[in-house]
Amino acid sequence: MRFSEPIAGNWLDEDNNFQILGVTNATGITQTTSLYFDGQADHYAASQASRELAITDLTIDMLIKPAEKNREMILFAHGNEEYSFTFSLTADNRLKLTTESDGSHKEYLSKQMDELSANDFTRVIMSYELFENKIHFYAGTKDITDNDFIGWILQDEAAPLRFGAGLKGENPFHGNMMEVRLWTKALSPAEIANTHLRRLTGYEHGLLAYYPLSESKGNTMDDLASGATLAAKGLSWTNPQGISLATNGNKVRLQPTLFSRTEAEDYTFMCWFRSDNASSDKISLFGTAMGDSVTMQLALHEDIIRFTAGDVDQFASADLTDGNWHHCVLVISKTYNSGTLYIDNRLILMFPTIGIGALAGTSVWMADGLEGNIDDVCLFEQARQSGRKGTTVAHRRPHATSRQEQLCACPRPRTAHQPAVQLDLSGIRTAHQLSRRSRARSTNARCTSQCAMWRTSTATACRRLSCGPSMRTSTASSGANAPCRS
């Protein structure tokens, strides 16, 4: 098929009634970073913008992991003192919709669910059909509706979206929550099955609000559907344990042919790092050299981050040796004569790129002098910019993959039964760390024969530093400088 107009929001236009259906790559949800509610009455999350949930179908859809039993807990609330409704989990494991309208109190219950797991997330859904005047409850993809008729219509009242407690702080939720979606349609069983345990793009038809709740830090959570940011009050993050590359100050060498760009080409360098160094230590996060002459370097020293390349020497204050994870993105746009440096999604430096030569050298390295950990070291062959939907510059994005657009290189150590990648890992170990990212990493699942391959074709070379303890075996048995070809 060939279309003559851009497709936005999965639709050509409303009149054509033509929907594009499909499943994107790498959308599976694992039990990763989630938002933790401690069960306190004044601890909840609320949108900074008000929403009108009126004269429309509605679906409230989320993943929850309760930490408490035998108590009613409100998951979602909307309205004011005159008109309101709440979606909650009852003490006997039912889903409940409660409405308040002109002093009239009504409750609608689902069938009783199986006991919710304390270790796994459960998807819970309430869908409302306006013109049919029906309500449906789902646990996972199973319809647990008891009585679908409802004598209630949403009121035309604008109010913030509130998660984790009632409007007066009653029945606060205790547990974890993630993948929260609000739809202006009643999801069908087929749509529920199609979106089950899958991440969304934010452009799905009828999606009013989408909060993955995977930021892993901070007090604000992005709405990837329409920008109604959530603000957390008294909440915290649950970050699963993960694997990264632990360094002890030794230089990690990269393959120069992969990490190279000509003088006229744009590029974006990206990495995660955590430093236990003293601020007086000299750290080279990323650098290139031609022989003994350093041609480009991104370095830390005395609470200063410094970028040098050719005639350019730029620096800014930044306390990055605090033991916490930080996300670093260096964007070089020769096309627009613009260079930018982001730390944790915050613009630190902006400078012209005239005078910056090629990204090339006989040696390329990272983490020289770093006492800590590194992860997700990637080079893109374009100048990537931050955007509303969380592009590469956004700190909450998941790992880059080999399918990521314009990805040049992203190294990751090989498994024990494969030759080692061209990384000099002498004196470096792999360590379990408290992950700052939005997913758990399964060492066994990810250390497959494909996960650590280098792709040296014109497409991409993408691998992460997350293959676990087997890295020590691979470097010891095959040699750190063994050549690698896909």
C-alpha cells in the first residue's frame, strides 16, 4: 500500500475511518522500574493539568502490585466535592467503581479475583461505554464483570487526574504502579489482548494519557500521550537490580573503526556512568587520540565537565562524582554549527562546532580513571535532539537496540562461548548494581548468542555492557584483543 499523506495517531483522518494496526519491535514489558506508594494519606500522584472526563467512553488501565492485603485501596480518583468517581481495589480482591453525584453514592463491583501476586504486576482495567451505559472490569485479559449495567454518566467537571488516593486522601494505595493509561474509548477484548504487557507509543487512537512511570528518579512523570505531567507527592521509585560494567580506573578501549565520524558528519555520543571518585580525580569519560596526541575528549575534574576537540574547549560546573547514576549526551551537529552537552536531560553546554575536526583516531577509549560503573555507551550517526516523546536525549529511555535509528555503535561484552569483543577489559569486573533504569536485566535471558555480537555491516553495531559475570570468562579465555566479526 502507498499512502499520499502522513499518518498521525494511527489514522489517516476521521472521515476515512482507516486504522493502522501493528506491533512494534521491542515493546515487551518486564517488571522494571515502577512508582512506589507507601500507603500514606497525603502521598499520591496528580496531574498538573485538569481533565474533563465527560460525554465520552472511558477506560482506566494500569499495572499494580499491592504490598498490602485486606484493605480497600484507591487506584484512581477524579472530580470535586459535588461530582466524583474512584476506581479501587477492595479488601476481598474485587475491582470497584464508586460514584458521588449530588449526594448520591453508588458502588459497582467486579467478580472476585484470584489473590494478587506480591511478586508480579497485575493489569487491572475498568471500561465504561457511555451510550450503552455499561461497565466492564478486567484482570489481565480476563473479563471479571459481574453486572455490566450502570446508571451513571460522567460529569462535565475539569479536575486533575489523581492516582494512589481519594480526593480527601482516603484509602491510599500501598504498593507499586506502572504503565498507567487512560483511554477515551471502551477497550474491546481484542484491544486489551493486543496491548497486554506491551509498551505503547503514545500515538494510539483514543489514548488520552499514558504514564509508563519508568523515570526511576525525580518527582515528575511524563504523559507520553498528551503532555499532562504527573507530580508525585511523597512517593519513591522501586528500581530493580541490574548489571553494568564496573571499572577500577583502567581505560576501556573501543574499536576505532566503529567509533568514527568524518569532519563533516554529525554524531551523538551517549552513556550512563556512576563515579565513586574524589572530585580531584581526573576522569576521561570518552576520548580519541592519533598516536600520542589526544584529538577529542570529554573529561571530569574538580567538579568541572570539559569537552575539548580541535580548536574547541568548553566546560561547565557539574558535581558528577557523587556515587549516583548520570546520563551524558554529547550532540555534535556540523549541519547547524551547534554542539550541545546534556547531563541528566539538562542542557549544560551549547557551543559552535567550527574548529571541531573528525571523530577519529588510532585509539578510542572510555572510563579512563573512572572508579565506578558505565553502561549504554552508544554513538549515533546523527545529531539527536530531545523531544516530547522522550528521544535518545531523554534520561528515562530504555536501552538502545540494534534496530535503533542511525545507531553506529554500542559495545557490549560477549558471552563465555563466544570470542571477546574488541574491548580491553583487563582489571575490570562486572558488578551487580542497583539499576537506575526502567527495567530489570536477566543475565541468563540476555546473554544469548546474539546479544553480544558486533554488527560491522553498514546497518548498525549495537550492544550493551550488560552481559553479566560471563564477561570475565570471555576475556580470560579468548583474550581482550581478539578480533570479532559478525
